[in-house]
Amino acid sequence: MTADRTAIERTILALCAARGPERSICPSEVARALAGDDEKVWRLLMHPVREEALRLARAGRVEILRKGKTQDPNAGIRGVIRLRIAGGEREG
């Protein structure tokens, strides 16, 4: 399963906007929205979703959170992350 960058971007922004500025989404929610619930299929989208999230964060459209704190998208971000629409209230 592949999804183009535009589809991933639209899905990230739509899910983040629907969740609201104070709440975040998991990148796997984006992958599942695009690929369905078959884990073998949606897991293939996780890397492209994270890459698109980084691009959107660098453009100031979303924020990347790790352990409830906003991360610099230009730093090496590893591990579990969450996404929210840019300008949300700080969690934690």
C-alpha cells in the first residue's frame, strides 16, 4: 500500500483539526485512515507519515510532541511521537 504525499498531508491536517488545538493524534491513526485496519498494510505507511509530519512541522502547520513536549522538527526525533495542529496549548 502506498499513499501519495498529498493524501498523507491532507489526512494529517484533517485528523489534527478534528481533534482540536489542545489534543493530539498518533501517526498510526493517519496510517490506519489511509490503509485500513490491516496492521501489515498500515505499518508500511508509518515511515512516510512520519516524514510528512516532519515536513508539515518544519512548515509550521503541525507540532510534533514527544512525552507531551513540543519537539524541534529539525532535531533527530526518535521514538513515540504525537501530532497536533500548530498553535495548540501545551500539554503536560
